[in-house]
Amino acid sequence: MRADDLPCDGKAEAASAGAAASGVVCAPESVEDVLEVVRFDPAAGVGDFDDDRVLVGHRAELDSAAAVHGHRTTTAGHVGLSAPVSQWNVPSSPTSLAGAVPDAADAHVDTPGDWSWALLDTTTGKTVGSPNRDTFLNTTESMIKVWLTTDYLVTADRTGRGVTASDQAQLQRMIHFSDDHAAQWAYLRLGGDAAVGELIETCGLHDTVVTHNWWSKTRISAQDAVTMGRCVTDGHLLSPYWQAWLLDQMRHVDASNAFGISQAPALAEVDPAVKNGWTERAIGTSDIWAVNCLATWDHWTLAILTNYPASLGLDHGASVCRTVTQQLFG
């Protein structure tokens, strides 16, 4: 994508040499320009194209946007909650159709890359997983879109701004098609880095690391991923209407987005709500795939993270997610 192809209402300009590595920068003239600069372009297609090519907002404008939309930004650039959640009220759930997972659950996959998994029982709060479930950090890629959607809905309610039909269409594209333009639109309106800071504080994450002005490069552990998954789906943040809407979107993502956990034969009789993330990236002199699978159903939330040489393709990451799930529930 060239700079002159980006939807910046004629104000797009190439990034400076120092910022070129992190994509194209639009220079909005006002806070309103920041809030409205990203528009969905049907010609750009759907799905996870390279997140590196989406817009990067300016820190000053993002700070202003955060203030406009009801966030209170700390000196560290993170966000404090107006009403922090001290504990979760987890609703009761039916027994999993896939059965119970033993305390000593284990999984093994054949991959040359790094990988981890975590499984949370939302009725007991107990998590099992790989030994590195809280130490291996992968870039979130589009998995974080489930938080951006939730935070947008919560913020709209808290500020009294409400959700317009246009807003809802953007959020639907973000979940159903994993559209990056829609994600960047929400990210900017939520204050950029402040949105990720609020994720950490609201959901009580411990391992997650913010990458400045880059939502897809937020680094997360499998342990934090299942915590995020429960946080956005257990009903303590969203109204019943919006919670049902979000889960419905996650259960009906585009077929190209539904790989991994939901494909495991052991889950053939259940209907997981999923939000995966996947991107091919250059790390130093090597190209890798970063692939994350997140799903929630009945009383389980499962996250599987992996990265590996790009030559193996996306299907390898999907296979890792599918294999781990089958070993746990098969």
C-alpha cells in the first residue's frame, strides 16, 4: 500500500526516515481529523493483511483524543479506569460438551518455532497450560481486536456518546473480517497506546507489553490471552445486548478467520467464539509467522500462541492450534 493510497483525505504524507520502519504516518490537522482519518476501503479486501501498513497516529493527537473520549492519561501514557473492576462476577455455564481437562493436561506439537498454550476454566478460575504460558510473549496481531471492540462499546456507554449504525458496522468488520482499517479507526478513537493500557488495567494482565503506536505489536502471553478472553466475554463489562452481539460476531467470523481451535474434531459439537490473529513479519534478517488462536465456549477459554519460520505458511500455525486443542479435549 502506497502513502497516496491511504484514506487520509488528501493529507497523507510519507513518514520521515526515522519513522519509515513503522509504516506511513498521516498528519491530522485536528483531533477530529484523528478520530475520522481511517475509513474502510472495500477495495483493500478483508482479513489480516500486514498490520505494518496501517496508519500510525501521532502521540500528541492520540493524547488529545484520549482526553476527548473520557480516558485519563497518566504521565506514563497509560490509562486509569474511571471505575476499576476489583473482581469478576463469572456467570454459571453448562458442563463442556468436550468433557473435563485433567489437572496434568499436556500437549505436544512438532514445530521449529516457539509456542505456548493456556486453558482457563471460567467456573473455577483455574488455569492449566504449558510451562512457558506466562513467559513466552507473542505479538497479539488481530487477537487484540476483541479488546478494541469491547473497549469501544464500554467507552461509548460511559461517555454517553452511544454507538451509531456506522460505528457498529466498523466493529462488525473488525471482528467478522478481522479488518485492520476498522481496528485502526477504533484504536485512534480510544487514544492509541491508552487503549492497550486500559486492557492491561481493566483485565488485570501481568505479562503484556505495549508497543508505542502499534496495536498489533502488543506483546502478550498465553496466560494473559485467556485472561483477556474471559474479561471480554464474561458479562461484567458489556451490557447483555452488546455481550450477546459480540459473542455472536465471534461465533460467525468469516471462514478464512475460523482456523485452528474450532477445527479440532473434539469440538465438532460445540460452537466456540473465536478471535485469531496472524501476520507474517520480518524479525531481523528472518521472516516469521506470528499466529494466535483464542476461543471461548461453555466454561472454557483457550489460547494458543506460536511463531515460526515464514516458509511454513499460515497453515502450520493453524495446525499447531488444532493439534493442541485435539490433544486437550480429544
